[in-house]
Amino acid sequence: MPATDIAARHLSQLVVVDVQEKLAGAMPADGLQALVRHCNILLQAAALLEIPVLHTEQYPKGLGPTLSELAVPGTPIEKTAFSCCSEPKFCRQLPADRPQVVLAGMEAHICILQTALALQADGRQVFVVEDAVLSRNAVNKANAMSRLRHAGVIVASTESIVFEWLGKAEGDAFKQISRLVR
């Protein structure tokens, strides 16, 4: 595991968990709007900086596909277990040379929490992006963030993560990412 609590571009991978149509319909509208905005910032920064991205869908037959507003690359990994790590295909697709996993998505107190704890138990360094995760109930999200912090998971913001990935204020990627967060 890396000795730093900074998300490094060459060590990170981004995982967007279960941002699906029917699940989104149960979320508070303002929270969902913020989640979509922050997930898209993370996704665009990951694309600019060549950071691998995975995304999952919880029982898509029942909860529908990933929101079309998200620019998520690749094919979703379908799952029925709450922890992404319980899906063998997910574990096989995690790059071994990327020990840092940045998590965003839904729901904070279920799939995000269980995935973060499982990844951490597997020796990964886990970052949960607090402004890019959501639960139907704010109390459940707050409880999840508290539990994650207590367990040693790094809880960060979208801007913290993307500027840690950048490392310095120079180049085209910096200019583009700076425009994204305005």
C-alpha cells in the first residue's frame, strides 16, 4: 500500500458504483444533481490523465442502466451483491499495479461502504469521494462517512482528488480540469 494519503495519478483507478436510473429516482433531487456533476468531473479528469475507470450496475434488470448523463467509458460490470468485491469479474478487472481505488456513486451506506471496506481488507488504499456519493437519506450517508473514516478509509472531495491527480499547476490537463471545477 502506498505510504501517502494523496491520490496519485499513476497509482489510482476510479470506480463509479451503481449510478442507475431507478435508484437515482429515489434520491433527493439536489443531491443527485451534485453527484452527477462531481462524478462527471472525476470521469473527465480520469480520461484526461489516463486513469483507468470501472463502473458497476446493481441488478440492472430491476434498477435500470447507468444514468445517460454520466460519461462513463466501457461496459458496466453487473452485480447482485452489495460489495463490488463479491463480483469476481470486478476483482479481475482491477489493475494490480493501481493500489489506490477512488470510489464514487450510490448508495454511500450500502454498496460504497461495503466495497470500500472489502477493498481495504484486500490491501488497497481506498478514497471515497464524499461529494460524489449519495444515499436516499442524509443520516445514512453521514453514518457511512463516519464509519469509513473510523475504519481508516480516506474521505475526500472531488476537487481534492482531481488536483492530487494533477500534482502541479501546469499543462493542458491543468487548464481543462480547472475549467471543469469552476
